[in-house]
Amino acid sequence: MLHLVPDHVVIWEWLAFAIRWTHVITAIAWIGSSFYFIALDLGLQKVPGLPKGAHGEEWQVHGGGFYHINKYLVAPERMPEHLTWFKWESYATWLSGAALLMVTYWAGANLYLIDTAKADLATWQAILISAGSLALGWLIYDTLCKSKLGETPTILMLLLFVALVVMGWGYNEIFTGRAALLHLGAFTATIMTANVFFIIMPNQRIVVADLKAGRAPDPKYGKIAKLRSTHNNYLTLPVIFLMLSNHYPLAFASQYNWLIAALIFLMGVTIRHFFNTMHARKGYQWWTWAVTAVLFIMVMWLSSAGLNQDTLEQAEARPLTPVETRFAEAEGFQQVSDAVLGRCSMCHAREPGYEGIHHAPKGVFLETPGDIARHAREIYVQAGLTNAMPPANVTYMEPQEREQIIRWFRAAGGASLAGM
């Protein structure tokens, strides 16, 4: 048995895991506080005896105690000594997400980001488009919000929806399907966090500064922040879907993935409308669930109608990239290829032959030398370093075959390519 020691790939895998863990934790904190305050705001009631300047109150019970909450539409007459700011949840979510984007898609651009059949980009070009599009998206959105359209929220929201659909289509024309949906999620999340950093928090600081200086705060700052917060509320659920989409090929591998994303944005609106109306005590809008179900059925139909994958003949004829050639020519490739074809390809095929498997897991194909070389890192981690694949070892991969995978990957120098 080989003596395994942590190499660059192992370290990189754990780094990605730690960042993803952080991202999920901070996202839970941000989304949780966001949903809570939206529900709180909508549930406020105007009752007699409210403090001066208070807009409404809410009584809540949790953890064995009762909470009495008053909201001031602009600000109280006197600024309290202890004021809790909700901002780091948003910042930490975006920063950890950006780090995960870099670790997974930038460092692994040849595998996860670049699709040479769509655009034969150099790594630096793909990264520049990736980063630049996120910044450009915020600038366009912010400009629209600060224009006269800010006075017509419905029209502004429709324009934002159109912009998101166009961006989804554009990403899919350049990047892999997986990267396209992920980047659309990052594009949207960047708008949301930038709303907090550039608009909501500065406006709140202006109000606090006015109070401390004895000036009456201008209500416009709260109105502007409320508009951006509303956008964030309706964008949250689609962002979560897009961030999870990389685990589901039926979502990202479809040629209609940008249309699927468009329908998911509409589903986010219908779902949030139901809960927002409910929290505002305006009844239960059950029709929204019917619309959501119809939209979801359309998503499922689009995913199966537009599954985008090359044929076996096309895969065999595709020339290898320099990185793939490095692995295909490394010592031990033939033995590894035989093992993968015998143990893995019945599931990881363009037309899976294993009972109950209708689509290759995660869209990974392992039928040709190019397929195997392209997914060398995944094979090394999933079937070499660990026993994750095949699941429950249903095809009886032998220990010596796993050792061959490790030797081959290291012979190709893959252990030194952390984000390959």
C-alpha cells in the first residue's frame, strides 16, 4: 500500500472545503437576518400609544421570552448608546464566495471555466471576463437605480430581470454551463452585497450622524435603502439555486440553462410574494404556488429538452489540450484508463448503462482518453486518495487499481497542480 502524504491537491481540496464551509455559514447568517427583518418590517402594526416617531410595533415570542419591537421610519429622537449593525454577514458571504470562485473556477479555469468549443480563451482572459463582468454588472444596476427609474420600482425590477437574463445568456456563450450559472449567481450576489456596502450602510451612517449632530435626518436616505433592500429580498432565493446548480447537470448542462435561470428568478418572485403578503397580514396568496409549480415544470422540461453534451464520436475526435496531453502521456495511463473504463464508465457515460442511472453524475464523462485526462484530478481524489467512487464500491475497484491511479497522477506532476 502506498504511503500517502498530504500533497498540493489534498491541501487545495481542504482549503476549498474550508472556504465553502465559511461561505455557507455566513450565507445562512445573512439570509436569516434578511428574511427576519423583511418579515418583521411587513408585520409591524400601528397601534395607539406608540412612542413619538415610531412607525409600528411587533410583539414576538422566542426562547422562552417575549420581545417588544418598535420601528422608527426615519430615526428616534435620541440615538441609543448600543446600536447593532447588520453588515458583516453580507460582507463575509461575498468575500468567502469570491475566494471560492477564485479557488474553484479561476485556479481550475481549464476544467471548470473555459469551454474551448464556445470561446478559446486564455486563462487570464477568462478570469478578466469573470471579474470584470461582476464589477460592470453592479455599475449598470447602480446607475439604473439612481436614475429616474428609481421612482418606478416595478419598471426598475423588470429591467433588472431583463439584464439578468441577458447576462445569463452571455455567460453561457462564453463559459462552461456550470460556470455560466455560477457566475450569474455571483453577478446577482455582487449586486446584493454592493447594495449593503455602497448604499444601505452609508445611508444609515448619514442618519446616525445627523442624529448625533442634533439635525433632523432626511427621510430620502431610508427610502433609497428600502428600495435596495427590497431588491435583495427578491433576489435571495434565485441566488441560492444558482449557487447549488453546479451539483446538478440537468440545470447547468442544458443549452437552455440561461432560460432555466430566468424561470428561477420568476419563481423567486412568486415564492417571496407569498411570504411577504402573509407576513404583512394580507392573506395567503395560494395562486403563487400554482404559478411556481408551472414554472418548475417548465424548468424540468427545458432541462431534458436541451441537454447539451457532445457525442461519443465528437469526444473521441476532440484534440487534447496541453494539460490533458500531459496526463494522457504519463506513465501508467493505460492501466488507469482500463480501470476507469471497467469500473466507472457504465455510469459516467453519455448513455449510462448502469440500472437507475439516466444521466452521468455531475455531467462527468469517462469514456475516452480525453475524458479521463480531463478529469484526472477528480479521479485522483474520488477514486485514488479516497474510496468515494465508485459509490459503495459497487463495481469492486481493487486496492491496486487505486494505487495505480495515484502513481499515474503523481507521475504526471498533478500533485503539484493544486487548482488544475
